[in-house]
Amino acid sequence: MADIVLTAAWLAVTILIWWISQRLAERICIPALRNPLFFGIIALCILLSLLGIDPGDYLAHVQPLTFLVGLATVALALPLWQQRRLIVANARAMLLSTLASTVTGILAAVAIGWLLGLDRPYLASIGPKMTTLAVALPLSRLTGGWDNLAMLCVMCNGVGGSFISSALWKALVPKSGPEERAFSLGLSSHAMGIARTLAISPDHVSLASCGMLLSALMAAALYGLALVAVASA
């Protein structure tokens, strides 16, 4: 009975934090900060720290919300279908960008960790950071990683990407359009990128969704091929 009450309480607190974060984000004038996920993450981290709650215990109590992450990821197929003609017309460029981004993201994370002398569980946790949480967690577990660290890496990757995106566009591709920017946000910052796209270009959320889903599929495929190669060696 106590577990049920705790689960209900943490679910209510999490939803309340999200609602407050949305209201706060709507009042922010700085585009890079107009992201409810950013404020929600900070508020939740502070709350858990003040109460001395282990992140693993919190995650166990909000498991229903974690389950919904996977369903929400699948539901993003709807806006993709609505923009299918635009996506098909640019399929080659999107696939090449996804391949380059995913390979670079995995190799860079693992290489830096290896140079720092990190053990295998750390490398397994940071490897899939560039993809969405619903895919990154299973990939991390499959290779011996830790859920808490994998979640932290995914969140840091998403927050960091959404923060520096505007500066990178101005410095490297100032003539890029909203379509390219939306796709790159979804590709590099997954859910945080979609939230950022909603704030700056809501008409192109479908392309951000496309970037996130392609990144997830590419990461899963590359991990699968790597595991098969290791098993066959």
C-alpha cells in the first residue's frame, strides 16, 4: 500500500513540475531557455537532492511515465506521415546526415571515455547518449551500462545541443532554413530538440521528429551490427 501511495505521489509531483516548467518557459525571452524540459530537469534534481531521494528509487516510482516515453516516440510517426512527401524528397540527405551524426556521436563519446581511462560500464552508459532515452536505455543495458548514468548523458546531450544550436547555426550555416534546423535539432538533441523546435518553429516539428526517429533507428542498427560482429569474432 505504501508503494502505491509513493508512486501516486511522485507521479503527481512530476506532472506538477512539468506544468510549472511549461508556464515558466512561456515567459522566458531568451529562445535557448524557452524549453520546459530544461526547467523541469533542474527542478527535479534540486528536489531529489533536498529530500535525499536516490534517482533509482524515483525512477522506480515513475515507471508508468517511463513506459509512456516509448509510446510517445512511436506516436511521432503521425507528423512524419503528414510530411511524407517532403521527407521522401530529401531522404538521401537525411539518411547520410543521420549516419554521419550517429557514428560520430558514438565514436566520439566512447573514444573520449577510453582516453580518460573509464571502465566498460561507463563507456556503455555514455555510448548511446546521442539518441532518445527510449532507445538509449536498452542499448546501455545491453552492453553493461548503468541506467542512471545513461539517463544523465542523454539529458546533458539534449540540453547542450538545444543550447548551442543557435550559435552554431549563425557561425557555420547562417543561410540554413527552418527545415534543416528542425531536422538537425531532432537528430542531435532528440526530445529536447523537439521541444526547442516547438518554441522556435512549430510548423516544422515533424522534421525534428524525423531526425529523432532516424537517429534512434540508426543507433539501434549500428549497435546490433556491432554486437553481431563481436559475437562472430
